[in-house]
Amino acid sequence: MIPVSEPNLRGNELKYVTDAVESTWISSNGKYIDRFEQLFSEYNGVTHAIAVSNGTVALHLALMALDIGAGDEVIVPNLTYIATANAVKYVGATPVFAESEISTWNISPESIARLITPKTKAIVPVHLYGNPCDMEQIMKIASGHRLHVVEDTAEALGSTFHGKKAGSIGVINTFSFYGNKTLTTGEGGMVVTDNDELAARIRLLKGQGMSTTKRYWFEETGFNYRMTNLQAAIGCAQMERIEELVGIKVKNAERYNSLLKDVSGISTQKTLSDCLNTYWMYSILLDGFSSAQRDEFAEKLRGDGIDTRPLFYLMTDMPPFEGGRKDQCVDAEKMANSGLNLPSSTLLTEENITYIAERIRFHKTNI
Ligand SMILES: Cc1ncc(COP(=O)(O)O)c(C=O)c1O
């Protein structure tokens, strides 16, 4: 079976983890944590990078640090991974679900504008599958209404919007290093910001609220959201190869694009001009398909030894957020029903991609 994703651990990962084990620094202190944060902030062009245990808690910390809580509304895309919406719930605020654009598959700025109320405190755009959102429009809307922007960059490490890294534009931005991500630490995440005060608050909150100057003195109720030195050791090895990993993702997507461009009834993500989509997941829409037809198509590919995933289900179709739809989300629904993530690992061969595209063409023309 050709997998949808596979961690690429063929650099110094084992060497650095072994070094961390031998040093006995296996909890959340140690040289790899500092080094990983440093490498990450340099790569993303941000002042502070704060390593945490996963991308979900990174979002939780970002919203906590911005004092978002009960009675507040936060606009998120309806078509995203559930962590984006869950984090809003964790702080006691209400997620408000926006429509996505059928071209980029990202949150629609028009929908955001329609959903703003006096209770709105923040917007959390998600660069879906590595494709940068229209940050110019989003920042313009946000500044017009004095809203915070938290970029959920879990899927878009290395992507750029008008020359800036995705995840360097909002006031606080978050990343995930789950095993299927472009850069992995097994489980892991990062919170980044240019704001010194917010960075200090995030560091405090991630370490149980303990004062940085007075040991065992707790300033407020915090969390244990720390990353371990072992995870950071893997992260450092991955950072050494980040350009290579991102480059392979982009090259794989170019190959898919050229092989699938004349297959009728298939659409792919469109990238805004002067942006780089790093294609964490290369994905297609099977135009006009119902979710049952899409699942049947996925079964045929599975029979060919090709693993796929459905695009995310709409948040407002699932029990935790059922019925919470405020905007129409017609296009998001079409995408959720008809979309498939194709194998996107950095370990795919050219032959794998040629074979996958050929099987898609075959099944699409033999329906
Ligand atoms: C858009 C998005 N946000 C948040 C997360 C949460 O990250 P994690 O799984 O590291 O908690 C993910 C992870 O898959 C994601 O895709």
C-alpha cells in the first residue's frame, strides 16, 4: 500500500535522540529545546518560537494569551481539522464557522466579514493542506474591526504569502509536528510571535504558570504543555533538512499537477499569486461527487494499493459542533464531500506518483 504520509527520518534524527538519551536530559529541559526553538524562529522570520507538546495546545495557548474567553466569538473555517475549533471551545469561547473558497479551499474573507458581531474577538485562518490563505484581505478585515489573527499553520510550514512565511503574519501563530506533518517530532507543536509580552505569557502558561524568576511560585493557573528534549532532538534534525523536505513536497505536487491536469472532472487547489503552497497533502476534488461516490472511488484506489483520506468533514456536521452553521458553507460542503488526500509523503518515488495518477485517470474515465 502506498501510504498517504510517512515520516522521513533519514537525517540526524537517531543520532540526536541517542545523544539526548545519553545526556539523561529527556524531559523538557536540554540543549535541543533551545536549539529547535532558535532554528524554528530563524526559519520563519519570527522573534519568539515556543516549543509545546502538540499543535492543539499551541492553539489553546495562543487564545489564552490573547485573553479570549466566555462570551467571545472566534471565526474559524468550517472545513478544517477539529483542533482549530476545539481550542476555541477550551477557552470557553464560541467558534463561528465560515465558508471556504472553492478555488483555494481556504476560509473566505467575504464570509468572515459577514460573520463579525460585537462579540467577535479573533479570526483563526487555516492554511489548508499547505495553501496560504488570503492574508492581505484577512488582516485588512481584522484591523478594521480590531480583531486578533491567529494563523493555524499546522499544515503549512514553509509556505509563503507575498514573500512572508505563513505563520509570521498574525499576532500569534501555531504549528503542529505530528507524525504526518512536513516536519515531525512525533507529537509536538510550536507557538510563534513577535510580541515579547505575549511570548512571556505563553511560556508561563505552558509551564504550569510558574514564575520564571521564582521557582515553585505560580502566577496563575497554567498547563503542562511542554515539549521534551527527545522530541526537540528529532525536530533539530528535521530542521537541518527543512528546505529539502519542503522542496520534495512542492516537486511531488508539480508532478501530480502535470499528470492530472487533463483528467476531466478533477479539480485541485489554486494558489494565490505571489504565494508558495507547500502541499502538506496533495488533494483532489472529484467534481460533483457525493461523499458515497467519493468513498467508492477511494475503495477502487485502495484496491490498486493506493491509500487516500477523505478531506475533513465539516465541523458543523459532527456531534461537537452540530448545527452551529451560521454562514451557508455550500462550497465547503462540496469540498468535504468530494475531496480526497492523495499520497503525499516525501518518500514517494516519481514512479509512485505516475502510477497513482494513471490509476486515477483510469477509474475516472471508467465510471
Ligand atoms: C489545521 C490543524 N490544526 C491543528 C492541528 C493539531 O495539531 P496536533 O495534532 O499536533 O495537535 C492539526 C493537526 O493535525 C491541523 O491539521
